[in-house]
Amino acid sequence: MFTDDYFMNIAFQQAQIAYEKDEVPVGCVIVHNNRIIAKAHNLTEQLNDVTAHAEMQAITAAANLLGGKYLIDCSLYVTLEPCVMCGGALTWAQLSRLVIAAEDAQRGFLHKGLALHPKTQIITGIMAEESALLLKNFFKSKR
Amino acid sequence: MFTDDYFMNIAFQQAQIAYEKDEVPVGCVIVHNNRIIAKAHNLTEQLNDVTAHAEMQAITAAANLLGGKYLIDCSLYVTLEPCVMCGGALTWAQLSRLVIAAEDAQRGFLHKGLALHPKTQIITGIMAEESALLLKNFFKSKR
């Protein structure tokens, strides 16, 4: 039951909530021992805050719940490749495992040639098409 | 009166407050029309949160005060070259002017070859020695 598809689907639901709020539709969840300890979606417009990406909110919430700032034995599922800001935050957090849906060729930290913490395993391509399509539809509706 | 040295000195005072709290001593202020609209120091230990760098807190506070997420006509003074996470956040914020004290050859976004928003002017070296010495003393006390 607790597969990467299962958890990415919950991250995707978060992205759909963002879409309904007229936010760039990106969602994520953080999982620790098969338990979801944080879920979040992008809220930069509603909060008027460029730092309110889904990942940043989830990192803060998960660390708060764990009582420590390092995301050891945690997996973060996110529907879009993290940007430089979020990649930097995940590096500081020493995340164990990052699962990415869609690529971000323009602003993704991997596409900028940045590495995460050496401990972090990176998996890409889970639910990539649905996640990319949701973003594409969002930006199309803005034109 | 409102020189770069004047504002960096206030950022440095924030770094000193961090030092006294046993936090990595980095401080910053954001200035808009010669008025300080945010000041902050690193609080990653106290808040158990890797995202609680001085710059991140100041960006959120300044945007809240300005009522918009872009830091147009704002200068951010910081005692240490921002990391990748903070550099990414400043890029999203379209900051007008970044004034840096000490360099961070290991983790600084400039040293990682990253650029900020094309609109952002970057000035380095203001109060660099004092700021670097405060950090050096902090890490020496930890050994």
C-alpha cells in the first residue's frame, strides 16, 4: 500500500488544492516511517510571501513535529522539481529521500546543476505527466 | 547618515544578538526609502528549523509590511554572503539591492556560481572583517 505512487498521489491532491486557490499548483508531503508528518501546497499568493513554497512549509512543519531540524529517515514527495531555494533548504535539512514528479527545466535545482546533501537519494518521474499537465493547464488559464 | 556602513552596522548588531543566543552569528536588515522595514538574526537552533536564516525571516516580514511579495526598491544588508536557499528566495523576491559583508567561500550562492534576479545590484565587502571575525570566534568556541 505505502508505495511511492501512493504518497505522490497525496502530494498531487495538495497541488490540486493549490490550483483551486489560484496558486501555482505544486504540492508535497513528508513521510517518516510510512506516516505522513507534513503536507503542504504552494501559498505564495495568499500569503504574499515568495518563501511560502510547498516544500518550505512542509520542512518547517515536519521539523516541528519531529522536534529536530534534520529530516533523517524522511521522504519528501513533491509534484515539481524543487527550485534553488527549496533545494537549498532540503540540503540543510539533510533529507534522506526526495521523490520528484515533474521536471522544472527552467528553475529546478537539478537543472541548475546543484546537488543536495550527499545522504539524499533522489527519485524522479513518479506521476510526472499528471503533475506537469496540472501546471500547464494553470499557466494556460493565466494567458 | 544613511550610508551602507550605517545599515550594515545594524545588521551586525543582529549578528551579535545571534551570537549571544548561541546561534551561528548572521544578521540582516531590509531598508526601503531609508527606513528599516525588517531586521532579523539567524534562529535555526532556537526554532529547530533550517529555514530560519536571518534573510528568510526578514523577507517574510518585509513583504508582510509592504503588502506585496516583491522587494522592489529595497536593500537587504547581511553580514554573511547568503546561502543557496536564501539566494533563491532573494531571486524570487526580485530584491533591488543586496549588500554583503563577509564572503562564504563554502556555501555562498555567489561562490556556487548562482546569479540573483537580473534587477538586483550586489555590493560586497562592507564591514567584512568584523563580520567574518564574529563567525570565526563563534566556530572556535564550538570546537
